[in-house]
Amino acid sequence: FGIILSYFTSRRLVAPLKRLTKAADRIGHGHLDERVSVRSKDEVGQLANAFNMMADNLDRQETLRKQFTADIAHELRTPLTSIKSYIEAFQDNVLPANQENLSSIHEEIDRLVDLSSDLKDLNIAEIGALKLILEPVDLKLLLEKIIRSLYPLIQEKELTLNWNVSEESVTTSGDERLLTRLFYNLVHNAYRYSNAGGQVTVVLTETPDFAEIKITNTGIGISEDDLPLIFERFYRADKSRTRETGGTGIGLALVRQIIDLHQGTITVQSEVGHETEFIVQLPKEIKVVAED
């Protein structure tokens, strides 16, 4: 009887493990839709559940990767096509190489530089190799510079800009280059996803230990389903491919990485068709962990 019991017990254990092995092999060969059925609640069932969750994540990441590849191709092709057209027009004497046309080329080159910089910094951050160069940073001055650089775009879209800050400077310890990238991405997103004639609001306040920055825009908003995912690499809540609102899903992923490096937090609240608000809290002093 003992032998028979051992046989059926081992068969009960081996059969689902064989199914898991077969499913893992198929996933290894690119069949990311492969799943295993869960028939028990014991350790094997828990293993099957964990396997299916891993497969779901791999499948979603692969979908996002493919979308990202298409997005990057689009983001590269658009400015390169514009630059090529301008140069051909100059060569054919269709357009004069004046300040206005040269400025347009310069703007397209800036887009390419920003894209490559975001990709580089995000990749370095995700492997844990992005290091902070800490120094006192005047957040009021930093935000003013960002707003000034984006103001022509804000005016062109006929947006109302509300800039609320105390008279005193708000200083925090941080990496000025990365904090500039962080807030540029957030303010630029607020501009990008605002409806024409809408509002962009930037509020800077402080407590004894933290600086708080709120960036709000009226516009298309973010759905409740998309909110938990917007900081993931490659993810875009807006799937449109228009020049005005198209994005690569890099900006907010980089924002999260920079905030984590600064030991801060970011939260987002949004109502579809109404407004979106990002709230960033940064400690004024970063706790430096000694390396072994």
C-alpha cells in the first residue's frame, strides 16, 4: 500500500512540475502568452500562480517594448525629416537660411538631444549607476528658469500660467542637473497635455524639512486605470501619435528615478477631461548612506 501511495503522491507532484517546465520552455522560445492552469492551493499551486504572474509581466513588458520601439522610431524620424526638409529647401533656394528657419532646425536638434539624454540617464539610473552630485539648489530659481524656457510654447498655446511661490528662496540639497530634468519633464508635460486656452499652475512651498512642488494642468487628464502605470518605463497613458501629445514613455519613468535618488516622493491626482496634479516632495537634506 505504501508503494502505491508513494507512486500516486509523486505523480501528483511531478505532473504539474512537468507542465511548468514545458510552459517555461515555451516562454523561453518567445511564446509569452503561455500560462499554466492552477488546480491546487498548495505549494505547487502557489508556484504556478507565481509563474503566471511572471509570464503576465513579461508579456506586458514585451508589448510595451514593441510600442516603445515604434515610438522611438517616430520620435527620431519626425525631427530628422524636418531637418532634412529644411536643408533640401536651402539647397534648392526654396527657403532662405535666415534666423527664423535656422531656429526651427535648432529646435528639432534640441528634441533629439533631449530624447537621447533621457534614454541615457534612465538606463544609467535603472542599473543603479546614476550618482548624485549634491549641492545647494535654489528651487525657486530653478523653476523660474524652466518656466522661462517654456513660456514661448505656453503663450503659443494661449495657456494661462499661474506661478505661486513665496518671496524667499527655497533651497534643497540635490543634483541641479537632474532636478532640472525632473521639473522640466513635469512642466513640459503640463504644457503638452493642456487644452488650448487652459491653465498650468506651478506652486512651490516648504516646511522645515521638505520642499513641495505642485504642478497642475487643465486638460485631457489620466484615467484611473492608467494612474498606477504612468511611471513605468515605456508606458504612455495617451496612445495617440500626434506630434503635440505623442510621447515615448521615458519622461515620467526618469522623473521617478530622479525622485527616488533624492529620497523624495511623487503622487498624482487626475480627473479625465478636467485636470491633473503632480505633487513632488523633496527632503531639504539627503541622508547619505556610507558604502561598504
